[in-house]
Amino acid sequence: MPSGKHEIEMNVPISDVWEFVSDMNRWAPLIPGYIDHEILNERESTWTFKGDLGIVHKKVQLKVIITEWQEPNKVTFDLIGLSEKFTGGGSFYAKTISDRKTNMTGHLNIKASGMLGSVINPVLKSFVPKMTKELTEAVADKLTEIYSTS
């Protein structure tokens, strides 16, 4: 399954990282290609974004299901394609370095199935790590902008 992992250190206390990532409204708009999202309930939402896979440019809609909220350091979620046959998941994991520093790791994995799966999955192998890095860095930048203690 195409996957990505990106780690970043921030001058932000872990409690502030948790406050931010525990609210999907704060980080959903940071997804590369974001169009909109809708909160369905405390653990479920739909996200719409423009997927640019090089040769394929599509509007993609995913259902995001939070599978675990583990305060103060972990959010995990499953992804289910609503407009295309995608499945996957991801997480944000935060680790305290000091009172004012946190290490955050973003994980993402996405797999296409169906007739286009064999064509799309090789493209996802380079796209998913790039998207993971961009999302993790966007979350870190926003956290630093809002909460920085430097």
C-alpha cells in the first residue's frame, strides 16, 4: 500500500499540538488540494479535495473516520473513498521533547482498488509521501504560527 511518513520538530508544547489536531476543522483545510469538508459527527467527516496525480486530475471525496483519540499524543483515522475506490488511513503522533518542544510525525497510506487500481497505485507511491510531507509541514507551520513559544 502506498504510504508516507514525515517527522518534524516544533517549538510548541504538546498540549497545544493536541488542542489543534484533536479538532478536524483546524487541520482538514491544510490538506493539499483542499476544497471543503463537512463534519458528520464527532468521529466522521467528509473531505473533498483536488487530487493531482500527474496524469490524472480529479476531484476526490473521502470519508474520514477517527478511530482513536489518545490525548495528548495520538489521532488515528481511516479513509474510505466516496467518489473513487480508495482505502487507507493515517495518524498524527506527537512526542514531548521538552516543556516547549514537540516532535510530530504524520503518517498516511492510500490504496486504489477497482479497474484503475493497477494504474493509480504506482502513481500513489510517489504522491502519498509528498502529500504526507506537505500536510505534516502545513500542520506544523500553522501550529507554530498560532502557538509558538520560541
